[in-house]
Amino acid sequence: MTGPFLDPNKDTLSPKSSPPHRACDWHIHVFAPLKKYSMIAERGYTPPQSTLADYKYRLSILGIKLAVIIQPSIFRTDNQATLEALEDWELDEDERHAILVANPAMIYGVNGAVASEPEAA
């Protein structure tokens, strides 16, 4: 397992120009609350806590309203933290969300390798 990652930069600056219409952050994870949801022991990284409020703040600074939330491998197939974030996210009329949960056969192993197919029984 690698060491912890740095916390997200809290000083996100507004871009000099607006993003294109319907710009989308297409790969985000929500890592909160870490005390409530257990990370798998054999994970490849240890993220800092990153709340939904932190993420929404950064999106508002960047002017982005669309997001694809990806199930993080540190929770393997327990998607409760991701679902909780989606439930807590009050959508504006022009916002949409998506969620992707990886096939368990594609979860990263200890050495970072990805299985292409589950082993035959």
C-alpha cells in the first residue's frame, strides 16, 4: 500500500474563461466520511477525506455542473459512501449525476495489476 495522498487544494482559482457548455468532470470520487466506511486493507492508496461539500465548492469555482462519480477501489464493491454522496446532493434543474461501480473482477490488486477476467473455477 502506498502512503496517504495530499489533501485537495482548498484554494481553487476561477478559470480565466468559462468552461464549454455542458462541460463535465468525468471521474471523481467522494471519500467521506472515512470514519464511517472502512477502506479495504489491501488498497493501493490511502486518500484524504474529501467531502461532497468540498467537491461541490470546487465545481462552483470552475463553473462545472455535470459529474460522473466513480466508485473508488478502496471500498471495493461497498458503494454505500458513494450512494450517500448522491443522496445528499441536491440537484439544480440543469445538473445531472452518474455513478459507475467497477466489476469486482476489475478491482485493482495489491500490486496495482488489473485482472482482465475472473479466474475460471
